[in-house]
Amino acid sequence: MADLDGNGHELHGGLRYPWPQVPDSGQVREVAEGVWWLRMPLPFRLDHINLYLLRHDHGWVVVDTGMNTAQTREVWEQVFTQVFAGQPLLAVICTHYHSDHAGVAGWLAERFRCPVYMTAAEYRSLYVTVPAEQAAGWDFLDFHCKAGMDEAQAGELYQLIQNGHFRPLHFNSYRRLQDGDRVRIGSRQWRVVVGRGHSPEHACLYAEDGSLLLAGDQVLPRITPTVGVHATEPEADPLREWLTSLEHLRSLPDSVLVLPAHERPFFNLHARIDQLQAHHQAQLDRLLASCEAPRTACELMAELFPRLSGRFDELMALGETLAHANYLMAEGRLVRELHHAHYRYRRALLAPAAEAAGGPTATLTIPGSQSVA
């Protein structure tokens, strides 16, 4: 039996959960005045995304949309009838561009002729997609082969991300959100709080009465948001951006009710930030300890993620492994060398010099054609 506090909130893993049970798939629950939690099904092991429906004057605003699937549209049709009760959708807000968050934003906008709000970097990222009927390019294959795969394995990953589930419907205009913007929805004023690392310019919404944080994927309970390096930007350092963004969120009150995109709403934001930081520090330490001898990214992935259940998990785990490797390389604690066709990572022989104020800076190198023997 779960431990409960004086308010009847479930206590688990250092966090407080006001609702021990989640809504059934496709059902809603009111979590605050004018705010409904919709649990939308997903076709993965992570089988849901939390969407939020906000009452506004004579209609509704939705935060995130679900994936581009027939099942998602069926659930929305139920919401239009049972929750909206004939009132219009006035706006769509997408926290970020990922397919489970923006998958049917274009369909909703077209149906209700309403605007979509998101940040500029997220909107642009919608259009960085894998062509539906095109073989993998040299850069995609090169990225994954250097990580330790062969071309057949890389090709399987390419086929996976060509699936229509990962293709949000495009739309031709949007309203730009920026960090610090204020948006009035119903009786509340929300402030845009931008996070980075999980995606380029992720928009969280903080109710300025201190009561609610629509956190998207930036902070999740129990599970950790994916922070990965992928073929589109192989030298990125998203983990540093994400950890910096967590400190930005720490400026919000610990008492805020966090409404995440996955799992259950929770209290104790600061405790969760501490847990997430500790998790990634442990992963960094583990990766570094695995590099006494040179290792490929795929070999390191097996150390960090020993229990993977399929190609999609492998895609995410490789991205996370490379995010940790790039972070350590930027700090001078890890060295990467090209050995034949694969990059191999090893611990730096010398301790990194003290960093200048502002953290490590990028050094751009033009790749040569020589491999390390």
C-alpha cells in the first residue's frame, strides 16, 4: 500500500502525486480550474502522452496534440463531442516539434481554422524530416557506422524513422513563442519558460500565480527525458544545454504542480531536478569508467543501457550515449579517435585544464581522410 501525506497525496521516490490513478486511455480529468488532463494513447512501450485542455472564454486551447495516427484522431473526435461540447478550438500550443507533441497540430488547425503557437526553432525543426521514399544518405550511414554499426544495421534504423508515425503533419504558419512571453488563457496568465537539450527550444508554460507548470518533456517524473545526439547534428552538446535548462526551471517555486507530458502530475519540482542531475552525473561517471580502453559508441551504449527491447530503444540509447560522450569531450575528459571506420573513445591522458568563465567552447575541425591505424 502506498504511503500518503496529510492531503492524501501518494508519496513515492521523493515526489508527491495528487492522483494515484491515471485517467483511462482517451479520457480526461480536471486537475485545476479550467485545466483538463487528457491521456492520449501512443503505439509504443511508452504507451501514452499527457495533453492538456485549457478553457478560454468561449472555447478551448490545447497544449500538444498526440501522434499522427488514426487512433489519435478518433480520441480527438470524442473530445470534441464529450468535452468541447460544440465549442471551438481557439488555438493549439506545441511545447516542441516531436511527433507525439505536434503530430496532428496541422489537422487541428485546419479543422478549426485556428493558429498554432510554438517557438521558432521548434517550428523549423518540423521540416527537418527524413524523406518518405528515399534511401539513407551517406551522412546518416556515416554517423551510425562511425558509432560502431554496419550499414545494414544503420539502414534498419533509417527505415524505422521513415514510419509515418514520426511525421507530424506540416502547417504553413505559426505564432511565435519566446522565453518570457506572457499568454492569457482563461483566468490565468502563463509565462513561457524555454528549455533546451531535449529539443531545440522547448516551451514550458508557467502559471504566474505559482500554481501550475505545463512542463512538456522538459521535466518528467520517474523516467528521464531523452537527451540525444543524432545524425542531423553529430557534434551537438545537448546534455549541457538540458542541464543548464534545469537550473533555469529551479527558479520556479518548488510548490508548483508539475503537469508533465508523460507519467503523472507531481509536486516537488526541485527534488526531481536534483534526481535528474544525479542520474546524468552517474551516467557520465559510468561512461568515463568504461573508457580505460578505447570503445565504440555502440559498445558504450551496451554499458549504459544493457536492457534494450528493440530498434527504437536502440536509436534513443545511442543518441543518449553520444550526448554523454560529447559532453565529456567538450570538457577535455574524453578523447575520440577514428580507428578504421569507427570512432573509439578513451579517457584523456591528462586532466583537462581549468575552464574559462562560461564553460567549454567549441573547437571546429575539418575532418581528414586518414584513420588511426
